[in-house]
Amino acid sequence: MKQKEYILIIGALGQIGRELTDELRERYGKENVLAADIRPKEDVSFEKQPYIQLNVMDKEALESLIAENKFTQIYHLAAMLSASGERNPQAAWTLNMESLLSILDLSVKYKVGKVFWPSSIAVFGPDSAKQNCPQQGVTEPSTIYGISKAAGEYWCKYYFEKHGLDVRSVRYPGLISYTGAPGGGTTDYAVDIFHSAVKGEKYTCFLKEDTALPMMYMHDAIRATLELMDAPSESLSVRTAYNLSALSFTPKEIYEQIAKEVPGFEISYVPDFRQQIADSWPQSIDDSVASKDWGWKPAFDLQKMVKDMLSNIEVYP
Ligand code: AKB
């Protein structure tokens, strides 16, 4: 077990936070990883402790927490995703940007060693390459979430260059996991579909059957995050956010793969406003810079992921 780290995870009860918290505790010890989220402590199960209730928009509370603890790493995962962001653009911008700026600022002030903040494929837009979208391509996002991620990437680079803050980031594709539900994203269908399948219900997909999007199994996403955080600083050539790739599939393709394991499973397609968001994103991502700089390589293909999901999934309450 590695030692001498004290890690804060903000957004620890979210889709990424849950699994990242468990993995970091495995590595560094439970008492060395403090989970923080907006939910009251009483509502949080014993296995998520040590836990602190934190509203990341409360800058005073955030500053006291960081000032009173010598965190060596902060993972800032709290954000409003693409679909929720389109329903409430001002709130998405405020949450996504102000919280990042507070974390960057306080991390410099209190000398936090390393910061992780997630970016997304949402930084890309209709004019970006659809296939194998490159690291240094056009980023003209059309969602407020994407705009906040694109701006955030430049803030991270700015803090690295001007203040020497070691802040690292990846552009996550849609993430698929069996613990905890995603919330408010355009790629959420790829998780929801499993819940319908195991409950024996027909699934109504909010995207068209042929909408290919970049996706990744959570095991790969957590490993990528930790591999990036472990990489020597001098090997990192990207200080905005690294492209990251694993899978690319359509609703029809994932449905067919699930139906092989769950005979009789049915789907229908009723696209809504999220179709336009999905259509603005690339279908596949070129992550060769991440491979070159820190050895990134995904482990799960579609078939392996579907089998693993179905054997581990906990149905939404
Ligand atoms: C979303 O769909 O908004 C997210 C993302 C791709 O960042 N999953």
C-alpha cells in the first residue's frame, strides 16, 4: 500500500466518485481518503466513511476544509452534465466554472500537490472530426456543459503554467458502470438499458438506433484516471485534457449484445432533445497522445463489458 497521501474527493457519491473513492481507499487506506458530497452525513452508508457533507459552491466551507487539512491530492468531480445543463444553462455554468476556479485557487494557496478534474468529449462540437477525433482538433462545443469543460481545460493549463499547479485531466467518453446511476448526461442510455434488461422491461431509448458515441467501461475509466495521476509530470505533454478512448457503439449494437445474454429483451427508439447533443459529438476518439505519454490502453471491449455489467449490476432502487 502506498502511503503519505491525504486525498479529498469532491462529488464522491456520483457515478465516478463512488468507484474512484473505493479504488483510492484500496491503494492508500480508508482513513487517507476523505469523501465529500452534498448529501448529509446521516444519509451516507457506513462503508462510505470517512465522509463530510460539502456544498462545493460554499467557498468559505471549502476553504476551511482545505486550510485545515493538508491534502496532497484533490479530485474535483462535482458537475452538471450535458442534458441537465441544457435544461438550466446558467446554473450549469455557475456550478461547473465557479467550483473549478475555487479548487484551482485554493489548491495553489494551500499547496495541494496534485489536482484531478474531469473534462469530456463534450468539448467537441459539430465541426470536430466525427471519426478518430484528434487531440488537437476543433473544439467548438454546442452545449453549455461542453463550453464549461472547454473553458475549464484552459483554466487548468493556465494554473499549471502561471502557478505551477499540477492539475491533470482527461476527456471522458460516456461512462458505463453498475454501481450508482449517472445523472443528466446524454450517454446515460447506455447504463439505463442494462437496468431495463435485468428488470425484464422493454427499454425506450432516447437516441436513434444508429447514433454512435464514444463510451468506456468504468473499470477502464478509473484505471485511466489513476494511471494519469501516477505518471511523472515531465512525461505529460497535454495540460488541457487528454483524449481517452475505449469503445464506440450505437444503441442498436449495445442492445443486440445485451439481447444475446438476455433473450426476449426488447427496445424501441423515441429520440428527444438529447439526439441533437449526441449528433454534435464525435463518434470515435483518437487517444494516441495518451497512449504515447502515459501508456493508456483500454481493456474492455463491448462483449466483455456487457457480460461484466450483467453479472454485477445492482438494479436502481
Ligand atoms: C454526458 O453525457 O453529458 C457525459 C459526458 C459525455 O461527459 N456522460
